[in-house]
Amino acid sequence: MKHLNIEIKAKCLNHEQIRKILKGPKQSNVILFKYKPNSFLKEILAKSLGILVVVDKQREIYFIDNVKFHLDTVKNLGAFIEIEAININKNIGKVKLLEQCRFYLDLFQISKDNLISVSYSDLLLKQSETLDKK
């Protein structure tokens, strides 16, 4: 299913404060789809494409309405937050999704200096390149 998704990723120094805000009393009705990973698929992909980098992370996931939050701790990189405003029912629009993201950036006191535009794998590769040059 294709839908519009606005995502923000940032370095996060206050997981505890954000966790307290996100764990406020709120009912969530969730359907969780569990799948069994196909080890053959992983093996086929690894052999055909190779493994460039491994991202070792712990993730907590929270939802408020259509907004999804990831509190990530990534080995060798630190703590991060991802905020995803999702237009799953195609009734919200990009402007409102951006407003939702800005609201949570302000609420969580995340500065523009901490915003990240690349993936964790990109950050790890850059870190590895820096270490190799030393």
C-alpha cells in the first residue's frame, strides 16, 4: 500500500524525557503482524549483494494517532529519535504531516542542529571511513 510519509531523524540526548511524554495514558488499538524471517532470503541477499555494514540497534516504538516514534540506541553511534507522520488513509495531506512533525520537534526540544538526513548505515560507513584515515 502506497501512502505519504514524512520522517524526521535526529540525534537525541533526552530519551527519558521523551519516553515520559510518550507513555502518557492513551488507548491504542493495534494489530501486530508477526512474520517468521526466511533465513534463505537473508542468505540469498547477502551472497548476491554482500553486506556493506551492520546496524546494531535497540528500538522502542510508540504511536500517537497517525504519528509513529522510534527511540533508537545504535551501537557505536548513540541515541536517536525518528518521528514519522503517516498519511495511511490518504486524508491528512503533506502540510498537516509537516505541522505534526514540527509540533513534536518543539515538544521534545530537538534543535535543528541535531537533525540528520542520512541513514544509520551511512553514519556508520562515514565513521568507519574516518577511523580508516587515522
